[in-house]
Amino acid sequence: MLVDRRTPALLLAVLYAVCGALCMATAIWPLHPDTPMPLLWTLGAVGGGGGAAIWLLRRRLSTLGMHAAVAMASVLVSVLAWQSATRVGVVGLGPALIAIGLYAAHFFDLTAARLHAGLLVVLSTAGAVAAEPDQFAVAWTAIMVSIVAFTEVQGRLARTLRTAATTDPLTGVANRRAWEAEAARHLARAARTGEPLSFAILDLDDFKEVNDREGHGAGDALLQDLAAGWSARLRQADLLGRYGGDEFVLCLPATNSEGAREILQQLDATHAFAWTVGTATAQPGDTLTAVLGRADADLYLRKHSRRTTG
């Protein structure tokens, strides 16, 4: 799921609120004498209250909580389908069902979106079959097919866009924006838990000479080889990113300065091309800018020392 939950929470809150408002409007102006008024008033209150709760809890709502809220929306719409008094009432739930599927496809990963779409189809179809009205099979089948198709298409599109927005197209590692966002979250977590967190800035030595001597294609291939070799040696929790040009950044959760040195030694063994690294371990009250500034200063000292001794 997207990491910034403000937009997903806002749209989910709006979805709940709009559905709640429509339930209340139907309760006020019923379309049939057998319209389930108590249920509509209840769902209207749940929609309005649920939307408000999601928005108020947006900063504390976990990924699991978001999944639960979407699944609950599927359950509530399915109950409404079950209690609908007319065919129009059952089929009229189509837009709400499709909206839930599109929401899951846009904000969750594709596997989770498919599971939500499957749950939505199963529950809503069970509710529709159990409803008193009948003779809406053709329209209902079209709605179910639309849910599955739209969820799949939107999920694939969202996955492609997320990958393009967060990945460096040349090396396949995190781009600068995505790396900084994730590194800032690691820093905040380390501040809460007290666990060590180290950062490193890796700068390739004499990379310009490779481009000048062998061409930019050779330089690109070198960046790809280095990034692939480093990624293969890093732990799953470690975060490698390309900061720009021939400079990479590394976030090492649960790692102190000594542990960072050991990891960097392993990375050094992956390729013969020389590079210089500056490191810094997070301290209480650090911002990402501050800790990266210390790593950059360390990098500068090592570069300067290498030129002096060389």
C-alpha cells in the first residue's frame, strides 16, 4: 500500500460518507413500501461515523486497518444487497461495488486488490442471491465482470506508476525521492525504538574517466553492475538508492557503525571498481538532512585523504 496514508484515508472516508449519505437519502425518500428503513438508517450512521473515524485516525491507521475498513465496506454493501426490496435496489449497488474495487486496486498491491475484488464478488453475489427480488442475473453478471476487470486493469496501472515513481530506471534501485521518504521513516522508527541506524553515501572514484574513455554506455553498464552486486549482498531490510549521477545512498536499519563497516566491506568485494564511502550513525534528535550531512562530510574527508596520500 502507498506509504503516505493521508490521501487513501481521505478517499476511503469520503467513500464511506457518500455511501452513508445515499443510505440516509433513500431512507428519507424510499423507492418502495418494503424498503428496509431501519437498516438504511443504521448503514447511514455507520457510513458517516465510519468516514469520520477513518479521517480522524488517519495518522494511526495501520495498513491492516485500511484493509479491514475496505473489507467492512464490502460486507455492508453486501448486506444492503441482501435486504434490497427491488431489482433496481440490488443492481443500483453496482457503482458502489465498482468504487470499492477501484479503491483497492489503486491503493493496495495487486495481490491484495485481487483478494478484495474476490471477497467483494463472493459476498455481494451471496447477498444478491439471498435477496427477495429476482430476474436481474444478466445485469448482476455484468457488474461482477466489471469489478474483476476494472480492478485488474487499475491494479496493473497503479503498480506500473508506483514502480516508475519510486525506481531509478537505469539501476532498478530506489530513486532519490523514494529513498528519502523511506529513510525518513526508518529514522523516525529508530528514534521511537532506540535501535541503531546507520547511513552511507557511496561515491564512485574516477567515474567521469569511464564515460570519457569508453562512452556513456560503458558508464551506464558499470552503474548497473555495481547496483546489482550491492543489492545481492544487502539484507532485505537495507535500502539502497541512487542519489544522482555516480552517487548512491544506503540506509542500514538496526545497524551501528561497526556493523555498517562490515556490510560495506562485503559490498567492496562485489566489484573491482573503486569507490569511496562516508558513513554516519543516527543520533537522538537527528533529521535526515543532519545525518546525511555528517555522512557527506565523512565522504569528503576520505576523498581528500585519498587525493593527499595518492
